[in-house]
Amino acid sequence: MARKLAELQARHHRGLLPEPTRLTVADWAKQWLEMKAKEVRPSTLNSYRYELTRLLPSLKNPSAHDPLGRMRLQAVQPLHVRRFLTELQGRATSRTVRLARTLLFSLFEDALRLEMIVRNPVAPVRLKLPPKRPPGRTLQPEEARALLAALDEGGTPIALALRLMLTCGLRRGEAMGLQWGDVDLERGVLHVRRAWIKVNGKGQLSEPKTPGSYRTVPIPPTTLERLRAYRATLEGLSEAEARGMWLFPGRDPSTPAHPDAPDHYLRRVLARLGLPAIRVHDLRHSYGSLLLANGAPVEVVADRMGHASPTITLGIYRHLLEEERMGWVLDLG
């Protein structure tokens, strides 16, 4: 304790301690959201705002009961955070509690970087929670083949968008944001340059999710054949005229189809095939899983999927890789 006091006194004399302020956690959260508006995609910002409002109700309703939000930012201690998360644990899912801790950590960590507080009170707080479930469900090879055949029978642009998600590992927004200028039908590759995401119920153009999401992806021969046939339906249009056109236009051809269109179509196809329901994002997840199961190096899968690093790929597919490793046995008799 004496050592900590001496350290604080030394920092005070060097002018490294923040000036006392009555800024509350909720006040700082509002400022933090304004900062993040310039750094993240609109959909991510909306997610931050939604989750923070659930954690700090006074952000939306100034008269709401909000013990943590009304505390002075500089007064929050690890014990306060621990009590808050423990109380949340009693009425929310493990996923919500994990997300709450992550969001609060970021909130206080940025305050620490700006020297508004002397330490992050969330950093030392640890909670015992059930292990995370593997993300989504992976289609088995035979299920993937049946789904692709059904999508080909559908013959609609949205069916082709779903095919791209499954055979090229594209995110929904990346597939829906493709223009013909992004697709090289001669070389058999496509370039991810933008995303068409849902913000407040409507479609909106955005940058790809991360810097690594800007990438060039090879198109499998069968999918390339479908794309060439689809391009042939644009009769009378030169390459220059088609370059700025959306692959999957909406009723108004100046914008792509609604971001939810693939979800609705996928549900109908799966019901017709009698396959269990999956999310559109599980098509991308299946792509990564099937690539790894077929022996693709983790680095290649990370590059194809636009992950920031192979470490992220390892984290997502660790369960699959562990199963694969179990098959490598040296039996010398």
C-alpha cells in the first residue's frame, strides 16, 4: 500500500495524474460513441450503442436506474465492475456477460489511453463462465453439394450470391456489394472492395470489415461457369458499361438488393431440401471448415477469408483442427 501511495505521489509531482472531474461513466460513454463513429462501420457503431444502452440505461433515459452509469468515471474500482457483472450474470446469457465485459474494457481502456483515469478497473476482473460454443454449424460435404444443386435450380441472382458465399467464403455484405468491375471472368478471380450492410433496417454501402478484408479470391470453376452464364444475360452491354453495375441489384438497379434477401431465400431452400436451418454466415463458416478439412494451410484459409491474421482463423476453427490432428497417428507396428 505504501509503495502504491509513493508511486501515485511521484506521478502527481510529474503531472501524470488526471485532473479531478465529475464526468460520469455514462457521460464518457456518449463521448466514446462519438469517437467511435469516425473509426468503425455504422453497423458496428449501432451494435456498440445498443449494447451500451442496455448496460447503462441512463444513456437513453436520464431518469433510469443506472448505478454504474451515474458513477464518476475516475471513481470506478474493480470491485464495482465485479459487482455489476455478477449481477448481470444472474439475469443474462453468458454471451451477453462476455460482451459486456469486452465493451466496458474498451470504454475504460480508451479513457486510460487519454489519461483520464490512472488504471482500467475492468482489467483485473475475471468471471467464471461456461465455455463458448463453436461458431455456427458446418455443412457436411453432401449437404453443401445438395444446397448448391438447389441454388442452381433456383437460377436467381440471390441464389448465385449464396453460392459465392459458400464457394468463395464471402461475407453476406461482401457478396451483395459486388459490382461487375470486381469480377475478372478471364482470370477467374473476384476482388472484395466494399460491403452492402444493413443499418437501421436499410442497406448502406460500407468499407469491408477490416483492412485484411480487402482481398482477391479465386473463383472455383463451377461457380465461374455460373457467373459467366449470368453475365451473358446482360445483352448489349459493353464491359465498360457493365463495370459499375451491381451483380445483385434490387428493384432499384442503382442499389443492391436488400441485405436480408439472402437470408429469406436460404430459409426457403433449406426447408424445401429438409435440411436443418443455418444462418447465411454459416455458408462462409462451412467454406473455411471444408477448406481446412481438405488440407489447406491455415495461412491460406486466413487469406481467402480476409481474417486479419492466421491467429483469428486458428481461434475460430481450433475445434476442427484438433479433430484433424487426432487422425495423424504414426503406427510403426
